[in-house]
Amino acid sequence: MNKVQIDEILNKVNGIKITHKRKTRIRVDVDADSLPTLLELIKGRASYIHLSAITCVDWIADNQFELVYHVWSYEEKCLISAHTRIDRGSEKNPAKYISVYDLFKPADFFERDIFEMYGVTFIGSPRMEKFILTEWNGVPPMLKDFDAEAYVQETFKWTDYNPDWLQELTDQGGGIAVKPEDIRTAGNTHNMSTHRERDKAKAAAVKANDKMQGWKQ
Amino acid sequence: MNALHLMAELIFMPLIAFIVGMMMVLMMRKISARLQRRIGPPFFQPLYDIVKLYGKDTQISHGLIHDIGIIMAVGGYIGAEILLPVPGMEGIAAKGGVITLSYFLMIPSLGMALGVGQCANPNGSIGISRALTAMLAYDIPFILVVFGAAWHYQSTSLIGMIEYQQVHQWGIVEMPLLAIAGLFALQGMLGKQPFEIYIAPAEIATGPMVEMSGKYMGGLFVMQTFQLYTAGVLYASLFLGGGTSFLTLLPKAFLVVALPMSIAFMFPRYKTEDVIRILWKWPVMLGLISLAFIL
Amino acid sequence: MKKELKIKQKERTNPLAHVFDDFIRFCQSKSLFMLHYCTGCGAIELPPAMTSRFDMERLGIQPMVTPRQADILLITGYVSIKTLKRVILTYEQMQSPKYVIGICSCTVNGGMYWQSYATAKKLNEYMPVDVYIAGCMPRPEAVMAGLQRLKDNIRNDKKEHKGSAWKDYFKRYDYYLGNQQALFGEDWQTPTDIIAEAKLYGLETEETYGKHTKLLEKHQTPLLPQEMRIK
């Protein structure tokens, strides 16, 4: 099936936006109401029968969740990623969406995963329970407003870093290069929203320590 | 012989069996290590293992039958040692021959079955049912071999067999096929690969030994030393001429035990049905052909 | 089924009772059975330590399969909260004297996963640990050095008192139970009766009891045998 034929099938859905990235990757953006129809269409008409994954992205600035359905075809050897946005909801009114379990049986596994990690309820999925984080009773942890590091600083205690073995090593000339306290001061790193800033801070601490120890730059 | 002499023998025969058996366990571990291009454990390692197991502070028992089962397992072998004549000490071998010895050699498995059944762990139950099935498998060729040897020597007393072989040739020269069948049965009796189904460490968590700990496990280790010793000395007495002194008997016993060990570590393990199939086919056929020549 | 444990506190008052203690301790240091509870990624460092290059069997250490038969519990790698429950159950099933070795940095101070909400940072809070082997992963030489250190600790326990961390679990059970309850909830219980065991060894102190053991008593339900069903 070449580009024209697949475009013809995909364009039967209203308001679709198609991007052909490569020979094996097609990206499709639809709105939330049309997605199940799109999936049924490409499953029946275009041999896309294998659901590879369902993933979720948290766009906190837009107050939306983006659900991505990756569907693969063995005949075409091509992956269609169908993107859609749903409302993020709040604690009183959690996000929900319809389940595609009747189209693809493996969907219930991915939907359980997203329910556990993001809090999105899928209506029609057979078992909406947690299975990975059975000991976890807090907010869904993948949300961007859940600060894992702050939670860790509150809940867990750290090892006291002055034991005999470390003293022996320091006496022999070794020891710790970057003190953990410099990296994990509470409230310091979670203001840095990107990993780049965090890595920069760590590299600066290592450099300062090397200089202090007199090692060559 | 007087009662005091007999008492001394009843103590010394199992003691010598224990010491020689420990050296055989060490030899087994060293052979497996060398085959895998490693250095094995140090010389006294089996002793350290047994003392450590008995020295555990916690002993977890699952009831009276559990204790009795282990005592039966070790006791069966101690009884077998007393019936096994060695140079210088005969014990009560004159009173019971090789048939009584075969019965005594079945008691340990039954004792372990009692003990493991009390443990109520499903891994143990699976393991012990496989062990008893394997016992059924190797006992048929074993009995054939013993019967053939007894018929050939015209006596069931081990002392008589040893004396006969000292005068004439060794048994292995006169009945080679029976000796080979005996080696098969020996591999099954010692529970070495490929007939190791009842231990199966990764599959059923060592089967019968899954809930054994502390002194119970120590008892099973002691049982292993007796098992190797009995198998080696019995085979040497039946086919390799026994010995007039320990210097001639022990090398033969060690050789007999080393043979299954050397081939064991190159095999995977068979399933239970395959164990029965192979042990009821080849050694039984060889044994029957050999019996046809003997009878 | 909850059975009433009759504890017969056996003090070894026999004058010959402690003659063999040194010999037994020597044998315990020479023969250790390990249960490698392969918690995380560090388990990959154990096969090299067991195979022909860095042979562990010449130190007397053999792998064993069940916690009942093992002396050492090897925690290799990160311990998630879900795994920690099972590790504690396994630890309590082992027989004393028992030793815990924490391999890899994740047991020391969180390691690579220190920011994670679902891993335990400091293993020492939930069970007494004898030896830590730091690294990510430690080389097999480091693992062997750690095991040798454990053997020396056991052998010189009379003088240096570094080889019996298992007694600490009974002496300060309230502290460990408090940390466990903070993670798992107030109705956390295990099938093993630690306080009765502490009484049996004579290792009870006033720190064995506390407000956390009172909570445990309040919430302790008799454990029923599981129903076996064939669908």
C-alpha cells in the first residue's frame, strides 16, 4: 500500500492531520472523539492489527494529557502513532477516556499502567486496578506536579557518612569526590526543571572539589 | 566373637564409614571443580559443613515424624554399614547376607519420605515422590545384579563372595556385562546426573531438602557420606574382589565412586519417565543376558 | 494457624557447654551457604565470583536454594518497596546465626535510584546488615574481599564483636519494626514471632518492646492457611 492509498483511508476521518516521517513511521493527530474510529478503520481496512503500546504525556502547561497509540502492521511494516489530547482534569474530577479493549485485547495492560501512573480512568477496560505499585498510596507518580525528590527527602533517612571505613580511605588519600549533600540539598534541585541545569550544578561541584584537592584539570 | 568385640565393631564400622565417606564427598567436589577448571574446596570442607549445620542456634522442626524420618534415614545407613564386611571387621555380616543389605538400603528413602511428608511444603512432596519413583527405577537392575552375583558365587554372604574372589579371579572378569549393569544401577543409586531428578536444585528448590535445616540438613549430609561409602564398598566387594586390608580395598572403592562422578558433571538431567525408561531398558537387558550366561 | 509457643528458655549451664564454641565458630567461618536473593542488577556479579576465575567454593561458600538452608542473604542491587516486603519475610525465615551482605551502592545510600519514590534507601534501617560492598557493580575481586571480611568478622567475633549483627534484630526489634511499619502501613505482620524468638535466645532487652510492637499486637490477626483451589 503506498502513500496515496493510506492517505485515502486515513482521510475518511474528519479533522485528521497526517505526517509521513519515514517509510516506516506515520504520525497522525486526531481529536479525542475520533480516535477509536480511526483505530477501527486502520485495523479493518489497512491491516494495522498489532497494538504496540499506549503511552501518555503530561502537558501541564496546556492542562492536557496526550495519549499516543502505536499500531503496527505486519504487511506494511509500518507504525502509525495516533496522537490525541484529553483534558487533564483535577483531583475532584479525574481524567477519563474510552478504552479500546474491544478492538485490541492487549490494551487493558497498557491502560492499567496509565491508570496507575497518571490517574486516567479508561471506561470499558475490564480491570482498572494497580498492579505495579501495589504498595503505593499517594498521587499517581508520573504527574509533573508530583515531586519525587521532595517526597524522598521527607520519607527516607540517609546514611551517616562518617564511618570508620571512609575515614580509613580518606587517610590513605582517597575519599568522596562530590559530597552527596551538595547534590541533594532539599529544595535546591527541584527548582531546576531540566536535567541540564542539574548536571551543570553537579559538574561545578566536582570541579570545585578537584581544585580543592589539587588534581590536574 | 564375644560381645565386647562386637560392640567395638558396631561403633567402629560406621565411624570408619563416616571418615572415608567424607573423603569421598571431598573427592566428588574436587572432581567437579577440576572438570570446571576451578580449584575446589579445601580438604576438611565436608567436616566444616557438617559441624556448622549442627552448630546452628535455631532448629526448626515440623513435628515428631519429621525428627523420626531423619533418624530413620541415617539409621538405615548405619545398619547397612554393620552388615558390610570390611577387612578386619565383620560386624554381623555373617548373619545377614546381601539380601538383608538391599533391604536396609531402601530404608533411608522411606524415612526421608516420612520426614518430608510432614514438612507440608509442596516442593518437598514433589521431590520425594520423584525420589521414590527413581528408587523404583534403579532397584530393578540393582536386584538383578545382586541376584546374578549371588547365583554365580553360590552364596549370599558377602564374606563368602570376597573369599571366592580372592582365590579365583575378580567378579568383573567373570561377569563383565553384569558389572556394567551394576554401574548403571550405581549411578541411579547415588542420584547423580543424569538421574538427579529428585534433587533438581533450581526446579523444585532441592526437592526433599527444602525444609531441612540445621541438624536435619546435617543428618542428610552425614547420610550422603554413608551412601557413597556403602555404594563404593559394596560394588568393590561384589565385582572387584574386596580386599584383604584397607590399603587394597579403599582405592577400589574410591575408583568406583569416582567413575559416576566424572561422567555425571557432563550431563543434564532426565525427566522422571525417561529415568524409568532408561533404567528399565539397558541395564535390565544387559543383566538378563548376563544371567542367561550364568544360569 | 496461630499456635501457642511454649518457650523453654534453655540456659546452657552445663560446664562443658562452651568448650566447643570456638571450634564451632571456626567451622562457621569456613563454611557459609549463601542465598542470593537477586534483588536488582547486582546479581550479574555473582556468577563470575562463582565460576572458574574467582572461585568462591574454595572459600567454602556454596549457593543454596531456600532461606531455610542458607546462612548469608545477599541483597544485590536496589530494593524496591515491593521487594523489601518479601526480603524481610525471607530474612525472618532464615535460621540464626545469619548474615546479610548488601552489595552495590543502592543498599548503602540509594545509589543511582536515590530520587525514586519506590526504592528503599538505607537497608540498615529495616534489617541489620553485616557487610556492605559498595560499587556499581563491584568487581568480583571486591565481592571476594567483602566475603573474606565477613569470614574474618565471624572468626574473630569473640574479640571484636563485629560478627553477630543478627542479634541486633532481636535486641532492637522495636526500631526495625517502626521503620517497617512506616513504609508498609500499621497492619504489617509476618508469620514469624520475633519476640518469642528473642525470648528463646535470651536476647530480649527493653528496646525490643515499644510503641510499634504494641501496634503490632493490636493489629495482629491469626494467619490462616491458604485455601487450595483447583479451578
